[in-house]
Amino acid sequence: MAVVSGSLVQLSQESLYFPLPLKDITIENIVQVRNLLGRSENKAENVIAFKVLGTVRSRYSVRPSTGLIFPGERAKIRFLLDVPQLRRQASKQQGEKAAVTLPDANTKDELFVDIAVLPKDQAKACIESSARDNNGEKAEGGTAGMYVEQAAAFWKMIGTSKPKEMRAERRKLSCVYGEEGVPESLVMRISGEKPGSAVPPPLFTPSRTETRFTSSPPLVPKTRPQTNNTDATRRSPPPAPPRCSPSASARSRDKSSPYADSSVGATPPKSRPLPMGLPGANSGSLGGGGGSVSRPPAAALNPKPALAHHLQPLWKECLFYRVSSKMLVVLLFLSFLCALFESGTFLSRLLIGQ
């Protein structure tokens, strides 16, 4: 901070920095001006008005160029250098004038900030004028941006000659073009970036090919267990998560059932009986009125024995085929008749005598 003994204001910096070489961007320096005068009960006392002057005002844009600062408050003044606009102006000129329009390392521009303490009656009139502009609402202090018109009218009224009894001073801001000798207190903004260090980092815009291969890793569902073997580049599927036991699955099924809450007055419907051919039909009922749920047998959950039974060889099926007793009696009777009428057999000779 730049502080002068007996001064009215305090400046955050005494110079404006513009890096070289100039690019097609807008460079913005921010200077804070603080009112060092004390506060009092009278709000119209110790109010300061400022105005920015310069020999090369056409090269720089100042926002705001005039304003009021109340005791103990601060105002931000922005100094902008629009390089593309300067290049357009230089292209319209010819010869030496174009070199004068574009600044270089030898450019020594200076800007001045005039400071003056408003008389109490004028400060009161400015506050009342601002209150009328705000739909009759009373202005409780404010920044310089709220009193730009009032400050411009004050500087126009006093003109170039200031009264002897008025407290006033002039502060100078030097413009520096280059890459070295940058003060640490410098604040600069380039192309709408946030205020940062004196020399901002270079802007980097990734290309389409870079953004294509810098995508984020794939998201993993919350229900999937965490594992250290997960790899985003692998092509084979990850190992399957461990399965729940039959008892755990039965408990989760009971919880998800709409009839799990016994506090509800409606009774759940009765379960249908299982067919006799299905395994586990006689092991118990599902969801009875007593609230107990029978667990399915292990044979019903594991179909491997039944599958192996159907895959037995055909000769075993034929060899161990079971015939009923009635069918066996019929077959024996038919065999006896065939043996009886067939000639040359022992049974026919025994019965017929031939």
C-alpha cells in the first residue's frame, strides 16, 4: 500500500503493469482507493471526491473516472487497455502515428488521480440528490459507483482552479510495459479472469483429441462391492460378486414383501399349495397365517441331482424298467399260448401227445 504522510487517501499500488508482447486481449488493472479521514456523526463530513486525468486518456478506459468515497470506505478504479481496439485504430493511420498509438517498452505514460474533500453543504446536497434518484429512499453511505454523476457535477463546478481553503491533492500512477520489475502488490485481470498475481498463468484450451481421451473413469454402481482388481482398461468382465446364502435371500424376500408389516389390519392372502410333482411340496406351507415361513429344501434349490437323473444311459432305463403285476400276468398267459400251439415243443408233446 502506498501511504503519503498527511495524505487524504491510500492507494493499493503506484503503477499500472501491461505485459509485452501485446496480444489481442483486454488487460485490466484494479487500484483500490481508501479514504483515510475519520468518521463522525455527520455523514456529510470528510467525504472525498476523486477524478482520473491523463495525457493519453484515449488509450486507456477508466471505470469509474469520477466518484465519492465516504470516510473509512474504499473505491475500486479499473484501468483497461483494449489491445484489439488499439490495433484497429493503428490500421487506420499511416506512418509514425501508428507507432505512437501502439505502446512498447519505451512508453512512459502517466495517469493522475485528483483528490478533494467536499464541503459539508455540497456533500449533503450530493447525498440528498442520490436519495431522490433512488425513489426517495435514504442512501446509507455507498461506493463511488453510486455517486458518479454527483462527483462529475462537483468537479465541473469548481473547474481547474480549486479554492484555497479546500483540502486537495494529486496522486500519480505510472504505466509500465515489460516483463520484469513487477511489484508484488500489483493486481491485474486479463480477459475477464479473476484477480490474481501480477503475471497470470497462460491460458490453455485443450483440443478435441485431448478431451476425447481424458474422460473420467467409468462409474461403479453402489451395490457392487469394492475390489482392488477393477481396471478401466481391461476387456474381460470383472469377477462376479459373492452370492447371498439361501437364508439371507429368504429374509430379504420377506422384508420386500408388502405383507411383512403385521401392524396393518389387512390379512395377507393364503398361499396356494404346491403341486405334488414339484420337489419340496410337502416340506411346509409358504406364508401362512401364523407368520412362519418354511424354507425350501436344499434339493429344490440345487437342481443338479434331477438333471443327472434325466441324463442316465438308455440301457439303464430299459433294464430297470418296472412292469405292473397285471401286465406281467397278461404277458405270461400270451407266452403260454404261443408255446402251446407251436409244434415240436416239449409242452405240445406233453399236452397233445404228439
